[in-house]
Amino acid sequence: ADALRVVNLQRRYLGLPALQQDPQLQSRAEWAVQQRAVRGKSGHLNGSPVAGRKEGVGWQSSSDSYGIWFTSCYTRATDITYAGAAYYVHNGRTYYQFNAR
């Protein structure tokens, strides 16, 4: 929920409507971000995203100075209403996952 709050703050700053949390998308985001982190994978997992949904992924290392999270694909999309977002810190990197429909 904290991650989606960050996405919605960024969307509000851009004049876009807030996204509503979807339990299924949230669950998927939490699972996928943990899987990516423990595998050290900065990109998409095989088999994702689910058809008809949008997925943005990324990571930030402790050496990155800009400190901006969730500047991934689709966080600025205008054709989405529901989302789930999560982040996970592993080995000095913060991984994030954004799923929407």
C-alpha cells in the first residue's frame, strides 16, 4: 500500500487521477518483486505480465543518488484505474513492481 501511495502522489503531481488498489494486482506485485529481488533480476519475470494488464518494473541501488522510485512503465498511463505496487530491499538494492489494469 505504501508503494501505491508513492505512485498516486506522482500521478497527482502530474494531474492524473489516483489509482485504486486491487487485491489481486497487489498480491501479484508483492510476489513478483520478491521473486525478482532474490533472483537479482532487474527486469520482468518470465511469463509476465498477465494478458490485459500492464506491468512496470525496476530497481535502484544504494549508489543511485536521484532517489526516485516507480518511474517505470505505465505509472503515468491514462487508461488504467486499478493497480498494485510493491517494493522489496535485497542486497543493497530496492526493487519495485507495478501492476495495473
